[in-house]
Amino acid sequence: MKLAIGAWAAGMLLLGCLAGAQSTPNRVTVQMETADGRDGGKATLISEKNDVKVDVDLKNLNPGVHAIHVHQFPRCDTPDFKTAGPLLNPGGKQHGIDNPQGHHAGDMPVNLNVGDDGMVKKTFTTKDISLDPKAPNSVFANGGTSLMIHDAADDMKTDPSGNAGGRESCGIINIKNAQGKPPGFRMPGGKATPSNH
Ligand SMILES: [Cu+2]
Ligand SMILES: [Zn+2]
């Protein structure tokens, strides 16, 4: 009897690892850098049941209102971050959550209010991106994407980028920085473990 339970547990462990290797990561951490090379803080994208939760904890920004977008390429080269390319747009749409012709997958539904200390913390959700590496709107598609903070606010309607101005802070969204099993997955013993194996 003891032996049978042991074999069952070993089987479940193996199944868990196999499932983990092929599953959608449930979160990815994004390290931000400002255009003048300072630590820009961090963002985390978390896969939820029907959307992706974006949790930002940023610093060294200019006070004021700033657009936040997902851009197409996993490149954040200072000083202008142009190598990040345009907004993530697998659907071939125009820019703007409020644009009738829109919108890009990389358009986020909020602007960020940065305080006088250059910092901002905010959590919001979007249905327009996915952490599933196989999804057409995946943040990991074609080697990854980037999270971009602009100098100005996004007006949510002007193509191609909401009149958001220059690029102030950037972070690469890369599957190498992803971890975790699908929501609800637990290794035997009850502890969630990273899938970096
Ligand atoms: Cu942008
Ligand atoms: Zn857009």
C-alpha cells in the first residue's frame, strides 16, 4: 500500500513537471530603465482567468501623466528606445482605446499619474495581451516585447501612439523572466514552484 502511494506521488510529480514545461507562464517580471540610464523600477504582468493584470512600481520618472504601452520588439536601447519599435499590433488596428478604428493590443486602458517624487504604483487589467507564448497577442511572440512609459499622457484616440510624446522608460518583456504554472497549479505538498526547469 505504501509502495502504491509512493508510485502515485512520483507519477503526479512527473505529470506536474511535464504540464509545467508546456504551460502558460503565469507571471513575468519586467525591469525598467529610464532613457538616461537610471533604474526605472519594476512591473509585473500576471495571467488571470480572463485577462492580464499589470502591476507597476516605477521610479525616476518626471512628475505628471504618462502613457504606458506594450511595444513590438524586446529592445530597450537608450537614449530614445526607438529600437522597441511601434506598439504591439498583431491585429493591424489603429491606436487608441477610444478610437472607433482601434485599437492596438499594446494599448493600455490607463495613464500613469507620477508624483513629485518621480514614483508611481498602479494596478490595472487588460484583455488585449496574453502570456500564452502561442497566442497571436502574446507578449512573448517573436522573442518578446517591451513595456514603454512615454513623456506625456495617451489621449486614447490619436493614431499611431496617442500623442504620448517621447519614450521615457522601457523594460524588456521576455520569457526568460517568466515563471509559474497556470493559475491553480500546485506541486504535491501545496507549494507553487517556478517552472524554470
Ligand atoms: Cu508607446
Ligand atoms: Zn496603440
